[in-house]
Amino acid sequence: MDRRAEADQGPAVPGRFPRDPDQTRTRILQAATLEFHRFGLGGARVDRIADTAGVNKRMLYYYFGSKDDLFLAVLEAVYEQIRGEERTLELDRLDPVEAIRQLVSFTWHYYLRHPEFLTLLNSENLHEARHLKRSSHVRSLHSPFVQMLGDVLGRGRAAGVFRDGVDPVQLYISLAGLCYFYLGNRHTLAAIFDRDLMAPDALATRLEHVTGFVLGYLTNPLSAGRVATRP
Amino acid sequence: MDRRAEADQGPAVPGRFPRDPDQTRTRILQAATLEFHRFGLGGARVDRIADTAGVNKRMLYYYFGSKDDLFLAVLEAVYEQIRGEERTLELDRLDPVEAIRQLVSFTWHYYLRHPEFLTLLNSENLHEARHLKRSSHVRSLHSPFVQMLGDVLGRGRAAGVFRDGVDPVQLYISLAGLCYFYLGNRHTLAAIFDRDLMAPDALATRLEHVTGFVLGYLTNPLSAGRVATRP
Amino acid sequence: MDRRAEADQGPAVPGRFPRDPDQTRTRILQAATLEFHRFGLGGARVDRIADTAGVNKRMLYYYFGSKDDLFLAVLEAVYEQIRGEERTLELDRLDPVEAIRQLVSFTWHYYLRHPEFLTLLNSENLHEARHLKRSSHVRSLHSPFVQMLGDVLGRGRAAGVFRDGVDPVQLYISLAGLCYFYLGNRHTLAAIFDRDLMAPDALATRLEHVTGFVLGYLTNPLSAGRVATRP
Amino acid sequence: MDRRAEADQGPAVPGRFPRDPDQTRTRILQAATLEFHRFGLGGARVDRIADTAGVNKRMLYYYFGSKDDLFLAVLEAVYEQIRGEERTLELDRLDPVEAIRQLVSFTWHYYLRHPEFLTLLNSENLHEARHLKRSSHVRSLHSPFVQMLGDVLGRGRAAGVFRDGVDPVQLYISLAGLCYFYLGNRHTLAAIFDRDLMAPDALATRLEHVTGFVLGYLTNPLSAGRVATRP
DNA sequence: CATGAATGAGGTTTCATTCAT
DNA sequence: GATGAATGAAACCTCATTCAT
């Protein structure tokens, strides 16, 4: 993650970075993201975060209050980032099938590019989301997303290509789950199935499978009732 | 849990504590499962495990060697249990659609009944499966399961109800992911979507959704190629 | 406490914060008094003092040099205040018995109104008066007080109502001790004797007891020798 | 404080003291008493206690739970000791005047021999007795003491030597206060009155003063009403 | 006069593990 | 097989103080 992207570009500051609160904050947040990703909340070490960030340990507390508060800040940041990138897809301007395809592809590749997103969620769930529960920010982040997805489904149904009565939240959980479980649990899956799940071929196959899975479900002409429920 | 159930039953031990190695081992394992479930590997406390098990802390080391080895023992035990119960389904004796339905239902309800299975996998993946990698036991546990699932898919395809070219491992990962993500990440999902995912209605709806999803995919008469791939 | 009461009253400072050195100093001193009272020297927090005073932490050091110097400044201030109020009693203008009665009453009520006086002395004694020892100011504050009390005792003896040979310092220590121990140690006393020492009744009773105690001693017609010393 | 009074006296233990839980506990308690005495609760250092006691720091937590709990243990121990020694006076077997004389003398000398008793009370009051409040033990320790003192007063009044209506708790607080304030606040008193309060002469004089003070009050033939209250 | 940012030493507490019996 | 006592490293966090502006 591009640390210090265009730092020190001006002649005013003589090659030092202290006394730049914004940068200090950012550096801590990045270091913390990495640390929590690699070791979880319990395994993360505050000292290591400070070292990685190149700041005094005391600063973590100055800026974030506590390890737990820092963890929440990290969670909020990663949610903000994925939802932000998602918005750039502009799914409302695509035709429904293409929108779903794009969303699946984006989700898949985002998880691939950002393994920390998976592990951080992982950790937070281990702790029963006790950090996120305190955050109204993340909640407000998600209602527009749900609305947008609901709109896509509505248009697809109106066009006669999608099945009826699909809950956007339910669909998103399925879509995310199909990507998440493969990528996030790849270590145990590799161990028990004795396969390399990260080989380029395997990755391409999985994406195709997931896309087919989701669209196969949405476009199945047989009503859900006839197949999914017992006759 | 019933500490010292039928202790001192024999005349061999004159008025001393149980000294029932098997029971001691089992109690430690149960206590460890609970502890790792609730706090993760990093957050689990050896003292607490010993207390819960009602044995001296030293015994953990006597029986299991170390905290990490104990964690592996727990993992092997939970895998053994789920695969064992799975075998009792005798999917090879059911017709393909019913077999899949049964497998989905079993997986769903097993995860519901055994939340520790989810969190333990969770933890192990956080640690990149470094424990399971050392275990050949779990690997041997899974190949018959894959074979059996492949057989069901083969029979379904032969009967003309299932689509072609479905990899059993891929399907299993999808099926598990659909259940796992909803249940295992329910805390963060509840926080961000502001929903109660564990309400009886919600659970029933989700199971139906998952079943429909899997069967919708498997039985979609449109070839995967025509829809999932761009024209 | 009324932060920035009549701030920005002068045209000198163009739209900036108060910059009223005297007020800043006073506010720090008040905040410090409260903090040292509540938490002792060791437990007091420099940050909290600055926050309470509504000034930047750096100002404490600017005005007082260090935490210890600030503590000494607080001590000197409280001594100055009690001795100052004491002077307004004008004991030299009262008849001896009434003077003692007034002194007892004043001491009692002053301690009641100013619990911080007790706790600050408390703290300073815990540290073996290492701050006060450096202060010649407090010493000079007390010699007139001793002289005045000695004068009252002399007048009482001359009038035949007070016993002979009473050391004013000794008497003051006794009088103060009778008030101090009850009020200053009221928490432990309440805990061990299971009583509410601060109930209005209890307070009135105690003051009466102390007054009786002091005057009972001073006015006892039996020579001290006959009773207090073994025959 | 006689550390390791008659340790290692037996031939069984080859000159080591670990693995003697009782002694370890005692050593920690003694070291803690000294540390809290010298530095107060806030200023006391857990490391220093462990070093002084010659035990691993971890043992403090093993035996006492926390610094605060250790402080309470110290408080309970010192109360137990003073009340225990007090009982050996057997005041109920002495004539009333002699009993009071003995109690004053004992209190005075106990405070002199055990300055830590004064400073510990001091510290506990600074913290508003939040430790002692949790201790029912100390409460039970004091009711027999109050009863005994009440008995002495009753006998003195019956014999016609003590005045009427003296509350034993009130008297004890006065007696203790007269000793405590002089000895416990000697550092500030020395600083402000510029006297050496610990010189042998000064100490003897003070004890005589206190004894005279207490007995002067108890035996004053003038009714309290006539002198202590305004005519 | 005044400020927000920064520091490093050291605070209490907890950890997995091992020793001596 | 089983135990209570002991260990040292390291965890999170806080402290009084100072720097750069």
C-alpha cells in the first residue's frame, strides 16, 4: 500500500515527517491494518504497530485511545474503502445481468487484492462484532449499497431475466460468501482437500463458477418453488 | 459438566482423586474447544481451560504438549465429528436432488448447532492453517467425502437433472460458503445491515434461499456457458 | 469553573484567547488544589489539571516549573488562606475562654468547609514534608499565630480560669488533632465503627465534645500533677 | 520488622526458602507494608515490593490478585495487629483511671513503634476508604474493642471518678487523634513550627500532655454543661 | 503567552510454560 | 498421573515532560 505517496514534495519541509499529524495518523492506521491482518486482534502487538509506522508508541494512544479503538478505526477504514470503490462501478448505469457480473467480478478481485478485508472481518466476528456495534458510521455506509442492489434486481425482474422475490441483502450475502469462503478459508481448504487454491487456473475457474452460480440462480426459468421446495 | 461422574467406583484407588486418564483428556478437549471458540487461539487462556476442565494446568502439557498442539487436537476432533455425522446421511442411497437437499440441510443445521466449528476454522485460517498443515489425519478424512459427493453429481447428471461439469470440491465450497458466511459472519452482517439474522424466520428463509441457490444452479437447463460467459 | 469570565475585554489582543496571565495562574492553582485533594500527589495527573484549568499543559510548566513545585505552591496557598482567615478572629480582643471557644469552632468549621486542607496536609506528610521544608514562607506565617495563642493562655491563667504551664503549640496540636482526626480520617473511622460521622447530629455532637474536651482540660481545677501523674 | 525471624532452623530444608507458600505470602505482605508506608498507594511500586520480598513479581498476583487487593490485605493485617496487642492489655482487669492511662500509653507507643500504621490509614483515607469498605473483617474486629472501652467508662462513672455521658467511640477518636496528629503530621508540624517533635524530651512531654488532656477531661468535676456550653 | 504533537521510561498486569514434590 | 508454586518475558497503557511552531 503506497506509503508516503507523494511525501516531501515541497521545499518547505526539510526531509522530515514528524509534526505532520495527518501523515502520522495515516501511517499508524496502515501499520495497524497490516498487523491486525496478520495476527488478529489478540495476536497483534501494539509495539510492532508503532515500529512499523515509525512513530512513538505513545502516539497510538494519542490518536486512537486504545488498541480496541484503533481496531475499530481500521474496520471503519476498510469498509469505507470497499464501499467507496464499489460506488465507482456505477451499477445503476449497466444492464442488470452485466451489473451482477460486474459486482461478482469486483467482489472477487477486491477480496483477492485485499486479503486484509477478509481477515479483519474474520477477527471482528470472532469478537462478536463488539467494535462495529459501536459504530453508526458503517451502518450508514451500507444502506445506499443495499438500495442500489435492490434497484438492479428490480430492473432485471422487470426485464424478465431475473427471478422474482430476491432479497438484495440475501443475494449479497450469498455472493460474498461464495467468494469469501474460498479465499478467506483457503488455508484450511488447501489443507483438507490437498489442493492449491491460489493457482492462476484455480482462481479463474472459481470466478467462473461463482459467476455461473449467481447468474444460474437468478436466471433459472424454473420457479424457485418448483425445485427448491419439496413437491 | 458433570465433574467426577462416577468417581471412586473401583477398589483400586484408595480414596484419591479420579485418575481416569481418558476422562481427563476428554474434559480438557471439551474445555479447550469452548475456550478457543470463544476467544480464538490468541485470546484463549491456558489457565481458563484448566479451570473449566477442572484439572491442573500441568495436565494440559502432559496430555497435549503445548497450547498449539492442543489447538490442533481440537481441530482434528471437530473435523472428525462433522465428517462422521455426515457419513450417517448415506447420501449414496438417496436420489441426487434429495441427496443435495439433505447435504445442504445437514450442513446448515450442523453449523447452527456447532458454532464452534465456524469460529475454529476462522481462527485456523487466521493462522494460515499452520496447525492443520501438520495433520495428515484430516486429509485422509476428506477424500472419501469428495468421492461420495462426486458420485451424487455423476448420478444427477446421468439422470439428466444436473448440469454438466460440476467439480464436487467446488460445489462443496460453494455450499459451505453460503451457509458459513451467513452464520459465521452474522455479527458483522447484523451490525452493518442492521438486521437480526438469527430470528427463526430469518433462519428459515436463509435455508430456503441456500437450497434454492444450490439447486437452482445445478438444475439450470440453460447451459452455464450461455449465460455465465459473455456472448 | 467560569472559564474565560470577561475574556477579550481589551483591544490589545486581536481576536485571540484571553492571555490574562494572572487568571491563568489562578485557574491552574485552583485546578491543582482540587486534583491533589482528590488523588494525592502520586495519583494526581498533570493532564487532568490542565484540562480542568482549561489551559494547555505546557502552561503548568511555564508558570510553576514542575509538578512538585506546583504542589508546593498549592500548599503555601492553603496555609496562607487558613492563617489569614484565622487572623480575622481577633482573638486578642476576646476574653480567654471565649477566645478558645472561637478558635475551636473556627478550626472545626474551616476543616469542614475545606476538606482539601486536610488531604493536602495528609499528602505532604506522606512525603515527609519534603516540599514545605523548602519553604521559609510558611514558617514565617506561623510564629505570629503561636504568639497570639500564647497570649490568650497567659491571660487565662492570670485570670485564674486556665491551668498553669500550657504550651501554646502543644495545645494547638491537640485542638487541631481533635478536629482533624475525626474529619480527615472519617472514611476509615466510618468503615471500622460502622457509623455515619457526617450526619448533622454527629457533627454537632463532635464539636461539642471537642470544645468540652479542650476547655475541660484547660479549666480543670485539680492540678494536672495530681491526676495525670501516678501518685 | 523482623524478617525471617527463626527461618531455616530445621535440618530438613537445605537453606532455601522457595516452595514455602506461607513464608512467601508473609514476605510479600511485609514488603508491601513497608512500600505502601513509604510511598503511599499511588507511589508504591509493585516491582519494588517484589524485589524487597525477594520473590517473582508474578507471585504478588498469584497470592493477592492485584495491587489494590494487596493494599487491603496490608490494611487488614495492621488493624489485626494493633487490636490484637490492645487485647493483651486486659483493660477490664484494671481500675478505670489506670485503664485509660494504659490505653493512652499503649496507643502512643504503638504509633511510635509503628509509623506505618499512621501512614497506611492516611493513604486509605486519601482514597476514601474504598478498600476497607469492602472488608467486613475489620468491622468485626472493632465492636469488641468499643464494648470493652464502654465498660471501662461505665465502671469509672459508677466509681464517681469519670464524668457522665461519654461515648466510647468519641473518646477513642479523641485519644487517637491526640496521638495521631502529633506523630503522623510531625513532618509538616516540624516545618511550620520549626521544632523537633521527635526529640526524647518532646516525646515525653507530649505523652504527659495527652494523658493529662484525656484524664483532665474525664475527671473534670465541673459538669461539662457548666463550662463547655455558654451560660 | 500559548499550543498540539511527540517522547522514552516505566507503570501494572498477564502470559505460556516448568519446577519440585 | 497429578499438584501448587514459581518464572521471565512481554503485553497494554500512562506518565511527567519537552519540542517545534
